[in-house]
Amino acid sequence: MAPVAPVLPVEPVEPVAPVEPVEPVAPVRPVAPVAPVEPVEPVAPVRPVAPVAPVEPVEP
């Protein structure tokens, strides 16, 4: 087997800069209230149907 090359020393890593604080997000504007729905005109009542004349009993 070939001799293993010596490992180079690891260079020190630069410290990571701290993360800047994020600007607070502007609050969302409240949505304008929806206009109320116009009341629907009431439907005219259906005329009552005339009662059906009773069926005469059939003679047996």
C-alpha cells in the first residue's frame, strides 16, 4: 500500500457575522367591512289551491 500523505492542519474558520435583526413587518391594514346585502323583496305568497271535491265512493 502507498504511504498516506500527512493531513494538512485545518485553518481556523472565520467567525460567522451575527445575523442582522429582521425589520418588523408592517401590520396588515384592516379590510373594509363588506356592505350589507340588500334585503330581498319578499316573494308573493302562493295562492291556495281550491280543495279537490271528495271522490264519491264507488258502489261495490
